[in-house]
Amino acid sequence: MDTNRRKLSRPSDMTHTPLAEQLRPQSLDEYIGQEHLVGEGAILRKAIESGNIPSMIFWGPPGVGKTTLAYIISQSLDRPFFTLSAISSGVRDVRHIISQASESNVGAILFIDEIHRFNKSQQDSLLGAVERGIITLIGATTENPSFEVISPLLSRCQVYILKDLEQKHLLELLERGRSLLEKQNDQTILIKENEALLRISGGDARKLLNAIELVTSSLDDKADQVMITNDLVQQVIQKNLAIYDKSGEMHYDIISAFIKSLRGSDPNGAVYWLARMVEAGEDPKFIARRMLILASEDIGNANPTAMVLAKNCFDAVNVIGYPECRIILSQTAIYLASSPKSNASYIAIQKAQQAVRQQGDLPVPLHLRNSPTKLMKQIGYGKGYRYAHDFDQNFTDQEYLPDDLSGSVFYEPGQNARENEIRKRLQSFWKKKYGY
């Protein structure tokens, strides 16, 4: 358990402290990015400056400043500050902190990193203290809190969405890192090319600073001037990948390889990348959720049972957890990889959304409108609508699209056994109207 009742301060031993930690902002004026939250006049900045913050959850990708923002709040407010990591803490740790926080009359702040890894009972243990104001909760998560945080706790928190850092933010960080390293190394550091540094960082500020620190440490420390190029960055990072990526796993690259293996109908590749994630301790709910999305996006009506199995996998993972749930994940991954594929439903909604954006809110045809009142019936609402179940095969040929979109095809059945049957059925109903 990592608890802290002191205000955190920047370490004095700059030589052995990671560059990202040395450059951690101490105030909102030093903070880079998230202008919509902490820029001049922004809602969260006002709350921090007033000293009256709500319990909150920071939701955003890695390396965009969630932990740093919590740290700045701890520096700005004269209140006891505690931290927990959801990976290594449990209900007992939470209760211990609540007990300590109860001794304060000003209300303590509790920061929980990766709060999405807290299970229901752990989150339940926070409820009473948050509700009574004993603690002000700040949670950080890379996962959608609507799925990962229990409703009673979520309803007591303000959710703030942190956005990806823009290139201008990363370049400003890079310059801060270069300038500090230049002073520490007593040499001129020239960044001739920055594309590789930006690409390797993936928008993660911590990874960007880790990268330039690793690259500069590989250069001749006796030279008065050193130069950083794309080729040099690639060589150094590839050679020292385990050092650069502190977790030992390229989280988003691995999940990408896993999903692409499933989509590509390779159960062997899928199980291998699954094993990489299992061995790295990846959140099993994250894996199961991605498979549930894939079951609809990449399999869809080619095999609707895939969605059922993926949903059952997600539910089972929530109940069982590691290590046993790895078997359920493996079974589901093999099934999805071996299943026929179709992205027709995904393409259909994309096309329909594009039509909505281009055509605007087209009027609903009168015969499709609801007519709950006598006046609506008198002016034609619902007039001419034919109830499908009154006709042979529960079908009657009538218009279901706005006039301007009549005949538009959004759903094109995939080339697989199940959707070929769907195509034949639609052909028999609609004849030449949609070209099925």
C-alpha cells in the first residue's frame, strides 16, 4: 500500500530521478495540455483555485496528465493527501485510509490510480466516506468509467475527460526535456529530427521523455555537442525496448496484434497475443470487452452466436478473475478467430451516419409518424401505414426512408452462408428496389 499524508515535492537528487519525474509540473501554470479543463477560466481550474473540488474521475489515455493533475491538486490545497494504486491495494487499505482521514476536520483527498481495477466490494468501501465528505476521491482510469465504476460511486463523482496531447504539447515537453538534459549533461543537444520520438511516444508524455532520456544517455557524454536523428532514435529504442517501456509490454501494440489476429481468422496468433497479455497481467475485463466489440464489428450477422459467447465471456471474467478466466478468454478468442467474418453491420451504421451528417434531419414520412392524439390523426400522422403482420410472410412493400433517401443502401450483406440467406430473403421482399 502506498499512502502519503505529506505534500509531495520534486526530488532533489536529479541525477537518479527519471526525467519525466523531474519535469512533473508543480502548478497549473506549468501543466501542459487539457486546456478545456485547466486553461484560464476553465471549469476544473476554477474549482481548484477556489479550493472547493468535488470527488472526480479523470478518464483518458496513458500519459496525458491524469496523475500529474491529481498531484497538482495535492500541492494546491492544504488538505491531507493519500494515494493508492488499485493494482496492489484492497478493502483493508481503503478502510485504513478512511480511518486516518476521519481524524481531519478539513476533508482528506484520496487519489486512486487505475481505479477501474477496483472490484465492486473495493469500490463499495469508498461510498460512505465519499458521501459523508470524509474523503474527496480522485480516480484515474484509461477505461470508460460508465463500465468500470459502480453506479452509486459514479453518481457522486464528476467525470473529467482528458484528451490526447496534441503535437504542440509534445513538442513543448520535448523542448523542456532537451533543455534540462542539456544542463545536466553540460553539452549542447540538437534535435535534428523529432518524428521518430513523437511516433514512438504514441502521444504519451512519459514515454516521450523516457525516449529522449534513453537516447541522450547512449551518446558520447564527453562530446560538447550531440545530435538526435530519427535513425538514432529507432536504433536506441529497439535495442533498449524493455528499459524504454517500463511495463515490459507495449500495451496498445499487443492488443492491436490480438484483435487483428482475431479479425484475420488466425486462432494461433490470437492465443499467442492473448498469452502475452495474460503473462503481463493485463486486465481481463479489458480483453473481454475488446472481444465483445469485435464480435459485432468483425463477425456480426455472419455468426450472431459470437456476440452471445463474447458477452458470456465478459460476464464470466467479472465473476471468476485470474488465473482461471484465462481459459475462458482462450476459448472465446479461438471461437471468434475461427468464426466466419462480416463487417457489414459496422459499414451500415457508418454509411447511415454519413447520410445523416450530409442530409441533416430529414422529415419522417407521415405514414411512419406516431399518432397518439386525434389532431395528429386528422393532419395525416400515421395515414397509409400498413401493419406488416397483416400481410403474407409478415411483409408489405412500403417506404421506410425519408423521400430524399429512398432506395439508399446502407446494409450490404457479407459473402458468407448466413448473410447469403439474408440477401436472398431481402431480394424476395424488395425485388429491385435495393439491388439485393
